Amino acid sequence: MWRVTPSGRFLLSAGPAGGEPTPSSASGARQFWRRLRAQRAALVAAAVVALLVLVALAAPLLTSVEGQDATTYHPGLVDSARGGVPIGSLGGIGAEHWLGVEPQTGRDLFARLVEGARVSLGVAFAATLVQVLIGVTVGVAAAMGSRWLDQVLSRITDIIVALPLMIMALALLAVVPASFPRPVLVALVIGLIAWGNVAKIVRAQTLTLKGLDHVAAARLSGWGAVRVARRELLPGLAAPVITYAALLVPTNISAEAALSFLGVGVKPPTPSWGQMITAADVWYQAAPQYLLFPAGALFTTVLALTVLGDGVRTALDPRAASRLRVGTGRARKEDAA
């Protein structure tokens, strides 16, 4: 039958009676999906994340359907005598402006919200990708290299982990020319500063995998370090890396929002949720929807990604209990059975 090696690879073994090999009833992938489906909270979170990603990708289509864009000013829709408060009930919500308009400028709030989703989610996913690529490379190199290389890379990783993300990001973003695309810059800065924990996790897991028989056999057979890492180590690293990456995305969304809130993130007129929250800090009494909509979108996204990341972690490692008890009762009953 099929069996799973510690590295995550599937191998054929003899059937129960020593006859022809037969495939098992459930592969590792099927078991993962079964455990994930058993967690109702994770499924709801996955649906919310999928919807948010779809909205971000379809932002130009959605704004064209509404007939608005994120940068056009509508001074006739705000009351200049009251300091720029939107005219009409609920901040000017109507058939032409689905979520109302922005105070002072009159820009369409729905268009800025969905365009801001593209920026916030894009920066978070791009930063996570940079962190994973650097962390996996450094972690595997430290564990597979010589003792001297391991010491050097481990000390560099310790320095990176000790660096305060927000202070370093503020310093780097303040000195880069304004001509550089800001969303790309924010993603690079977050990714280049915050990869240390990924490297530590990968190094520890790689050291564990090095002692397994199939990895030792591959090294004794003359395979190079790169081939051993690619064929034997990376499949075994997939579960912890995917789990940690899923938890990094909401952290990076919060970091982008914080940098935009401090005025060094994404610059106007490009919208982002953090930037909108920054501009709304003086309008929350006169036009509360201007704060509630981006803050609600940010909160929902971070919560959904956190719950989904915890569900992925639990599904990949059934021995680890979920930190979130909502919707996991059925999974615990099935594991106990």
C-alpha cells in the first residue's frame, strides 16, 4: 500500500498479504482536506478570505459597475460650510455612491475601499512571499552547511529577529525616493526585515530531518546539498512553512496598515485601508462610516486569515490542538475516534 515518508513523499509498499501493492484509501492530501473540512470556523474563514481576494482582484470591474473611481473629487457632494461633511444621510450613501463619499474630497468610498483591498492584500502576500523565500534559503543553508556557515547565518538571523520592525521600516521608508512605487517598497521592507523567525523554524526542522534514514542515504549516495534539499528536505518542510506563512499574512496586513497610519506607507492618491483610517481620525464623529468601513474590512481580514492559519496548522499537524476552540469540536471527536 502507499505509505508517507517523514519527508512527505508517497512510496509504494507491499499489500497486507505480501501481494501486489494497493493504494491506501486516503492519501495525505485527502486527510488534510478532511481535517480542514471538519473545522467549521476554518471553512468560514476560508470563504471570507476567498471573497476578499476576489473583491481585490475584481476591483476595477466593481468600480466600473458602480460608475465611479477612487481618485475623482466630487466637491458638490460635501458641505463646505460644515468643514466638508458629506451631504445626505449616512455619508451620502445612494445609488451612485454605494458606501457614500469621503469627507472634504467627495471621493467615492466604495471605490477607495475595494482599491485599498488590492493594495493591502497585495502588500501582505508579497511581503510574506519575500519572508518565506529568504527564510527557507537561509534556514536550509545554515542547517546543511558547515559549522562555520551555520554560526554565521544563525547570528545574522538573531540580529534580524532582534530588529524592531516598525522602527527599521520607518527609517528605510523615510529615506527612499518618492519615485519608487510605494506598495512594492512597503512589501520589500517588511519582507527584508521580518524573515528571521521563518529561518529559525526552517533551520530547526531541517536539523531534525537530516537525521532521518532517507536523507542520510541520499547524502551517502553522493547527492549534492542542493539536490538533497530539493528532493528530500523541502517536502518535509512544506507543512511548517505553509502553516507559519498563513499566520504571517495577517501580521503583514497589520504592519502595512500601521505604516500607512504613521504616514510612511502607501501615499495618496493610491488608497489603502491604513491610509483611510489615518485620514478618518478627525471625522469619526461627523462621518463615522468613513472610519467604520476600512476599520471593519481590516478587522475582518485579519481575523479570517488568523482563523484560517490556525485551521491549516491543525489540519497539517493533528497532534497539535487548535488554539481557537470555535468550530473544532467535530475535528477533536474524529481525531479521538
